[in-house]
Amino acid sequence: MTAQQDRNRTINPQLMARTKSGTILPFAGRRESTCSRARLAMGTAAIALASFTFPGYAGAEDIEVGLIAYAPFCKVAGDEPQGIEPEMLADVSERLDLNFEYSVSDFAGQLASVQAGRNDLAVCLFYWTEERAKRGVYTDPIMYAPIQVMQREGGNITSVKQMEGKTIGSITGYSWNPALQAVPGATVRLYPEYPALLADVASGRVDVAPADALVNDAAIKARPDWNLQISDLEVPTAEEIQSHPEYKLLRPSQIAWYLRKDRSELANELTAAINEMYADGSIASLLSKYGIEDTTVWLTPPGDYIAEERRGVDRPDDWQPPSVGN
């Protein structure tokens, strides 16, 4: 496909999902020209859904998108993808005329699908790492995420130092796993999905689990009987990072969308839309909708290291990350 054809994709953001009974559910969007139906696969149960185009419009290129069901960033209600990032994609689809078809699996599965070229794009809490950047293409960050820890009520672990000698839980493929494995005396247990991890925290089989802010809030609301608590994780000090370089992965991080290696042009288009959404307040409004009071924290780089870690890797030497302050 030529660059001009890539720019001329005729796609509608109104995503539709068809259940096994044949019911069509609208996702998001306001156009009536072309539409697609999301393909959603939860575990071994797959719901196969097809794209279609109304007469009189050119056929749309399907962008295969993988997501992980981590509310409130991404979730599936019935056959409908919802949450912060699917709503962002619905906005982007209008700005760029893009058509998204969704599949759902665990984090490791989505990462592998992009790197193997089966999916075009992976969303939902994809942190930037240099290793992943070598095997795929990232957009500019859509937001910046503080890191928290989940533990049973009464726990007092709030720093990486206090994790020493503990049993730490995490998700397979998560960016901070090398840092956890570097904690002296710690035992690290990896899980394919978040609910199983939290169940082991609640039972005491896991002492502490670093986790994404907002995901923790949703988990506690979903299972108040598990008696879990969340705390902000203290940012590792310069001295700690000097002794354990992996600890830099436990600093507040940039969340970006991750694409397969040959989709750099699409990544550039998405990046342009992301920067527009920073400038016009769209992302801030969306975060407010999901209960974030101080959106500035999520939309301002937490330190110079955000720019420094990407310069010369997948960004030019003068790159500046997007910010509500820009």
C-alpha cells in the first residue's frame, strides 16, 4: 500500500459488535458511512465478527487492535470495548479516518501478537521500554502513570527497599519485572492476568504487587471483601538506581500505543492525533470523566528522564514529550 493510499483509508469510528444471537451493538462514533464490528476473544470463547462497508464508499483497511481487559483503561461490556483507551481510539478514528477491529487476550499475548505481526496495534497500559522499542514502534505517550503497590490491609510496604525478602507478584511481560527480579532476597511470581494475582495478594500467598494506578481502584471496588489496600510507591532514589539500574523501571512511566515494526507511518499519524488531543484538552476531559481530579499529574512528564530515555533510541535528540504545559 502506498503512502497516499494509507492516508486515504475510508473508515468510520462507529464500531459495532455482533453477538452470537446476531444483535448488533454500537460502540462509539457519529458517522454513518462505514463501520466495523469488533472481534472480541475472551479466553477460549471467541466471538467472530466481520467488517463491512455501506454502498458507495471505498473499502476500509482494518487496523487490528489488541487490548487487555484492565478497567478502567480497557474493558469489555458484552461485546463492546470500553474504557479510557478505547474512547481515545474512537476519537482518533474520527480525526484520521481509521477503522479498528479488536481482539482481547492477556498482556503477554498482545505483546507477542504485535511483535509477530499478527496485530497492528496494542493498547491498554503499554509502558515504553527500550527493549520493546527494538521490536516494535511506539507512539508518543498518551499519558504518564504513577506506580502503586497493592497489599493486604495493614501492610506497610511503600518502597522497593521494603520489598526485599518478600514475595512479589506481577503480570507476565510487564515492564518492571526485571526490577522486581533484582530486589535482594525477593521471590517473584508472575501471573497471566490481574485477577489471579490479586486473589493471591488477598490470600497472603503474595506480599505485595506493584500495579497501575486506577487499575487498583477498580479492583478494590470490584472485590471489597478481599480487604486490599493501595499505596503510592516511592520513586527509587538516584543511589538505589545506581546500585540497581533495573530500579529505573519502577519510576512513573510513559504509556504509549505499541505497533508492529512495519507500521511506522501509522504510528506517526497516531502520534500527531495524540498531540492534538493534548492541545485541545480531549485527553484531560476523558480522564476527568473517569474520576481523575488532577489530570495534570497524568499529562505532565514526571521528570527529564522521560525524554532522555527515548532520545537516540526511537526519537530524535531534540524530542520533547507531549505535556499539558507545552
